[in-house]
Amino acid sequence: MADELIDVSADWAKRAYVDDAKYKAMYEASIKDPARFWGEHGKRIDWIKPYSDGAVRDVDYTGNVHIRWYYDGVLNVSANCVDRHLAKRGDQTAIIWEGDDPSKSKHITYRELHAEVCRMANALKELGVKKGDRVTIYLPMIPEAAYAMLACTRIGAIHSVVFGGFSPDSLANRIVDCESNVVITADEGLRGGKPVPLKANTDEAIKKAPGVKKVLVVRHTGGKIGWDAGRDVWWHEIAAKVPAECAPEPMGAEDPLFILYTSGSTGKPKGVLHTTGGYIVFASMTHHYVFDYHDGDVYWCTADVGWVTGHSYIVYGPLANGATTLMFEGVPNYPDSSRFWQVIDKHQVNIFYTAPTAIRALMREGEAPVKKATRKSLRLLGSVGEPINPEAWLWYYRVVGDSRCPIVDTWWQTETGGILITPLPGATKLKPGSATKPFFGVQPVMVDAAGDVLQGPATGNLCLINSWPGQMRTVYGDHQRFIDTYFKTYPGKYFTGDGARRDEDGYYWITGRVDDVINVSGHRIGTAEVESALVGNVKVAEAAVVGYPHDIKGQGIYAYVTLKAGQQSSEDLRKELVAWVRKEIGPIATPDVIQWAPSLPKTRSGKIMRRILRKIAENDFSNLGDTSTLADPAAVDDLVKNRAK
Ligand code: 6R9
């Protein structure tokens, strides 16, 4: 079943930008002469000073690693996402906002977007923000999040968006790491009818991030908040005073655009740095081809702007293309599990892009909530964030898309800036569960543990050779960590951290992370982060965290905890530790299972044997492998015997 090939209807293919032959020709050209290919496609963006032919591409994956694209060009991202559309589509809707409360929605035209972005840019200038400064954005899914991002790019400030679900501590760490002096937040967010105390969290975070001098606050729910008159500024008050015009700052193509923190296998989250020219070319081009975006289409990506998917495919890609992009504040099951499909009918959505975890959760509710809406406007479906199992894929295809909408299963990462492996609708026959083929310019290779490149059908670690313009340039403030994380394992290649299989048709099947990163509901969590939160509790001596298969979330978080001497395990303590991790990191890191471990299986050199812990968490005791190298083999027996239910 997993290998059945699904073709798109002839009607559908007629409208598509590319067919199979065109994909092959363009792909070949992109690999044969990348500088020429990307030199041509870079022109889809407006440049204040065009890049020269010789400056399209300058990449070295060895030594100190440098990646530069369009490097002598000058441009401004907000001008590309807003100003350049004014003449032709000033009155077209740029953003449809759908509130958490189904009775609340609004349309923002490109002309209105221009005024709001300019006002916010002027407000930031008033607060002392200058070109190159870092601004932290901690906002719910409201249009002001897009205004804030675009306002930063307008004046050349570097934004760092922090997901509204992160705790005050996580927010503080991110503010401190990039040394932002200004935070943009809201009184509260709203999800599923419940308020999220963003301003209170910000106040709490700033106690640990004293460098913050100004907080710009959007009034959203009108909820009660604390106020520091010397520091806090209402957005609506300053907006009423500043002009609705602000000249876009000319930026070098390689000037930083934004930082986005993401979890890795070790240490604290890293600040992934993207730069201006290459990122916007790549976000715009992938949005155009992967979603086959045509003028007038209504496009909806359900991600949060706190993740890279929200950056590239709610804000930058769609707006650079003059699209109508829908921004949804709520959750899939509020007021009920028909919400997504109701919103699709309400706003006549043509292209819908969501995550497998949402599909699996909605699938569990059966077909009735889907059938409550016609979904007639739908033309294309997309998936992102984690592998989609064929069962969920087929349900999405048959039930949601009525077997007439192709699905684009898009594989990519925060680090890649945009989609790298994906079907192109109209060109690529689909296989449920496979991300299929590389996008233009992308050269995946399968590598075995020894670093040898595998040919033909193969299973191995997924690496990329050959850069693409949207690639991250460095880890903010730590270039050595960039080199060590991505280019050391397999010298000369970018290592993704994912495992994959390439089948006999050259299709890629991503199997998931091969490092110590867990993908929970499409969110990356480093096991090291959860462990460090756990051992931060005074009652905990040691902790080891692994992922295990979870029906809805894809992977769940399984924590083995060794208590300090004198501490007694109990249901209350379990709850206390779960609450502790939620407070330290945020609800996305909530451990699903805590198993008390009198001791953890370790090698004689003291390394925790995660392979064994993963097996036990998976309830698979058949092949625990060689335990003879363990310092204390009895530790394993105890864990097996007491495996948590
Ligand atoms: C865009 C995004 C990246 C990790 C990535 C991989 C997993 C994303 C996927 C997928 C299988 C897909 N992933 N898309 N796995 N099929 N279509 O999610 O970025 O949050 O950085 O996560 O997500 O494991 O390495 P990010």
C-alpha cells in the first residue's frame, strides 16, 4: 500500500506551473550550473542594486565554512513583501486573520499592511532600535506579529521570534543569547478560549534578562497586566503618533535577517541565523512552485509564526509573492474538531498546509466533523514537521481532499530556510508517506555510518551537498558550533540529523532524527534540554530522556529519573516533576512518561546507554543488544521489570 503511486488529475496538471519534463529539465539545469540557475531565479525579487553575475554563489563547506549568495546585491525584504505590490494589488487582501473566537476575523489589504508596517518600523526607531539591533518578538498569532517581523526588516533590525508557548525562562535565555534590548509582546494570547499570559511571562523573563530597556505591548484581549511606566509602551498609543511612511533601509544580501532558536542534540538551543537576499529568494520561489501558488489563491498555513514554517510560509514566502495568506490564532479542536474545515469554507481556502500531528488527532474524531464543511474550494494539501504515516496521508487525501487534491509532503528544517524535498504538484506522482524528490538545486545524498556515500536504493543518514540560497549562514555568535554541528560528522557535507531511505524510484522517505532530538507534534525538543530541566530540580539526581512512538504526537517524551538519596518516588512527585519541566521550558516539553530509575545503564566510561533506554521505552525487550559493556548490567533488568505503563 505504501508504494502505490498516485497521479494528479489531468485537469489539475493543466494549471500547474511544472510538469514532469519541466521539473527534470529545471532540476538538471540547477545542478549543472547552480550560479547560472540561481542567478536567473534571483530576479523574482526586486533589488535596489542588482547582484553581479560573478557574485551569485560563494560556498565552501570545508575549513571555516562560508556560504554567501547574491553577495554584492542590495535589497529590502519588507519592500519586497509589501511596497512592490501596492501599484497592482494595493486593495487586495494580504492577510486574512481568523481569531480563536470563530466570530472574529478581519482582512488586511496590502495598502493597510504597508501603513501598519511603516508605523511599527517608526515606533521601533522611537524606542531606539537601529540597524543590526536584535528585537525579540513574543506575540500570539495576530497580524501584529507579521507587522513586527516586517517592521524589523524594514529598518534592518534582526528579529528573533520566540514561540508564545515558551516559558519565561526559555524566553529569557533567548533574549540574553542575542542581547536584545527591545521585546514586542501582547497583553495576552488566546488559544482554545484560554488566555496565555504573554506580558506577565515577559515581565518574569526580564528579571533574568535585565538588558531589556523597552517593551512594546499590543493590546489584544484587554486582560489585566502589570505595567512599568519607564519601560513599557502601548503599541496603539505610539502608533497614533508616528507617521505611516517609513523608507525601507537598503540592506546587503548577506546582512542578517533573523535569528530563530532551535533545539539540537546537545546544550542550549542554537540561534539559527538567516540572511537577507538568499532567504527571500528561496522562500518566495519554493512557495510559488511547491504550492503552485497562482494569483488570487487563498493560502493557509496553520503553523505558528514562532516556528520556521510560520516565518517562511505564513509571512515571507507568501507576502513576497503578493499572496493572500491566512493567519489563524486558534487550535484545531476549538470550539470543536470541525474548526479547520469550517475556516476553509468560511474563507474559501484553496491551499491548506498543516502538520501530521493535527491530521492524526482529527482523524481520531472520524469523518463527520470533516463532512460538516464542503471544502469545495480546496485544491492542494500540504504536510510538514515530521514524517506522515501512510494511514494519515491516505485519510488526508481521501477524506479531507475528496481524492482530488494532491498532497505535498514537504521535508525541510529551520536550518534550511525553506522546503528541500517535496513533490511538485502536477509534476511528481505521489507515494503516501514519501516526501518524494529534491527541489531545484538540492542534492541529497545517503551516507552510511562510515561516511561512505551510498548509490541507488539505500538507507542511511541524510546529507546535502551543494548549497541553496535559503541555507542558514551560522549559529548566532558561535560559528564554531555551526561547523561542529553540521559539517564535522561528514566532512564537506551538510548533515541534517535525519535518517532516510531512498527507494528504487529515487524517492526519499524520511525516517526521523538519528540524533538526540525528539520530534513531538512536529516540534523539536532536545533530550539534553529536558534532562537539564529535570536535574535542575533539587529532588533529582540524574535523568535520561528518550523519544518513543506516540499515536498522535509522532513521538512522546519518556524520562528516566533517578532521585536523590532520601527522596521517595510517588504519584505526587511525578506530577510535580511534570509541572516543573512545563514551567522550565514550556508545555511542548511536557514529559509523557516518567519512570523511576534506581540507576541508569551506563558504559564503563560513564556514558548513558540511550539505545537501551529507547528500546525499553518502546516496550521492545527482544533485542537489547550487547549489555556486557555496561558498568552495572542489573540496572537494565530493573528498568525492564518496572517499565512504566
Ligand atoms: C520545517 C520544520 C526539522 C525536522 C527535520 C525532520 C522533521 C520536517 C518533515 C520532517 C519527515 C517531513 N521534518 N518535515 N520529517 N517528513 N515532511 O519542521 O523545521 O522545526 O527545524 O524541524 O523535522 O526530522 O529534521 P524544524
